[in-house]
Amino acid sequence: MLGLAVCTGGIDYPMALSQFLGHNPILQPCPNLFENNRRVHSLRSHGSSSYFNSKSRNVRVMVSANRKQVEINVFLRITNKREDGFHDLASLFHVISLGDVIKFSLSPSKSKDRLSTNVSGVPLDDRNLIIKALNLYRNKTGSDNFFWIHLDKKVPTGAGLGGGSSNAATALWAANQFNGCLATEKELQEWSSEIGSDVPFFFSQGAAYCTGRGEVVQNIPPPVPFDIPMVLIKPQQACSTAEVYKRLQLDTTSSVDPLKLLERISVNGISQDVCINDLEPPAFQVLPSLKRLKQRVLAASRGQYDAVFMSGSGSTIVGIGSPDPPQFVYDDNEYKDVFLSEANFLTREENHWYREPPSRSASGPSSDFSQSIP
């Protein structure tokens, strides 16, 4: 899931909602951040005396950057192909503590956002979902604020973790904070479906049963403990989502009622038999080495993981129950370039963006996020 910081002079948003496992941008609720005249009052990062206000644009709020806010699909059922060419799905989406970091600053320009990043190959124009989100916010609210944005990529692309969608949701949230909360969270969630089907999920509380194309979001109580660790293993190769769906055969997908899967997870926790992903077979056709990776993780786990599954349309393999990858990932040259990360499940409070869970934030100063009005 993620990281985030915002200020009129500059705000860092540690985010991770790019993937369903989670970025973690953090801001106080609008009613506390803004006075009646909708101007920023003050924001303090935990362990710091730095402040900003609407009259002091050159003061930067230092909110620690951290990995947070992407998503994983604990289960993913594909239930139907629609007339519009999309597929209906039913899935348990959950934010996790992994994500990109985004820094926002108000720009003196009244005509263009400026986006930079730490990696090559990322579009910096309106093909990027961050810019799409900012354009959407201005179109919906009439705001004339533009931004300088820096994206510090932590989450690999093509991972099946919703990283781009998470970033878009965080951009909407940040723009709304900068503008004195012109929109409600419900409005942001509704508007966000115009960007992508899974963007609305990030305006849930972090755990949701999603249907339709993914845009129908039903908040649910956290179905699993936050202290359950996991490891993410993502090979360099990515799966084309379009190609995966092209190879999907609905008559060979699971017949298990997704609501039954949700009930079993809520009662008994996560186990291998409930972590069904109907996109695994077509993804393994697209990328046979991904199937081999999952099989090797399962064979090597010896009870180390409660479940091993692919998230989304790939190509991340998730092991629930331990933060440690199996030893072969380190020993075998085939996996020398894989992306590895540990993570935990994450949720958020209403009117706040995502925060590191206390058990993790206590482990070091760089992961401790809080803001308060003195």
C-alpha cells in the first residue's frame, strides 16, 4: 500500500494503492485541515515541528515517505462476459503495505501539471493516471490549481497489484486536500470510475467485496488479521492483461460461489482452497514460467505459507503467512532479478488516507506517519 505528504509548498504522498496490497499516503480529515474559509491551517508530521499554511508556500511539510497502498485480490472470480466487452468479476480486494511515493506541490502555472519520476519508461503526460486524475478533478470541481508531481516508483509495473490505480486515487485525494475538500469521498469514488475500474476500490476502507467491472465496491469489515505477513515475488516478465483475458475460457473457470469464499475467509481465515483466481490458467499460458514459479513456491513452502496465489492478472505471486521468500529464489540464477517485498494487510479510517499499521510503524522512524493540528 503507500506513502504521502502534502503541503501548499510541497507534500509527499507515500502511496501504494497502485496495487491492491497497498500504498500509504497520509492526510488528516478535511474538516481538521481546513478552516471555514477552506484555507489550509496546518499539518505536522509525526516527530517533526514542520508546518505549512496557505500563506507560506515555500515551507515544506516533511511527511516520511514509505511503502504503502497497493492491492491484492485474495480471490478473483470471473463470472460473465458483458455485452460491452468487459468481464464481470467478484473479488475480495485488500490494500497492503506496499506502494509508490508521490510528492505534490502547487504549481504557479495555471495551465499545466508537471510530472517527473525516478524511472524511465513512465509516461509523463495525460497517458499517466495521475495526470488523468488531476484533470478529472479540475473538470468536476472547476478548480484552477495545477501541480508539480514527483513519482518515486517502488512498485513494479505489470505486477497485478493496481499500482497505477492506487496512484490515481491518491492524486484525487491530494487534489481535494489542496482545494479545501470541494468534493466528498463518495463523489471522489464515483468520479474515479471514469479513470479505471479498480480505482474506486481505494476509496473503500481498504477491504471490499468488488463486483461489476470492479467499480461496484462494498465495504466489509477486515476479514483477516493485520499481523499476517506475506511475501510478494514478481518476475521481470509481465503479463499483458488484454492477452490474459483473451485466453480466458469462462466454461473452465471455478464454479464456487464467491460469497461462499468470502464467508469462509471471514470465518476461517486464508487457506489455499479459498484463494481462487480464475485468471491464473490463462496467465500461465501467456507466461509458462509464472506457473513454474508458483509450483516451486508451493513445493518449497513446507507449511511456511497458508496460501500461494497470483494477484490480479499477474505477474506477482503472493505467499500468505510468511514475509520470507523460499531459499531457491536466492539460489537459482533464474530468479536473480525478481522483485521481492514483504507486506501486511492495511485499512484506513474514514476521512484519512492509508497509514502504516502500528505494529509496523513502530519498527522505525521512517515508517511512522501521523499528523495533528496543534
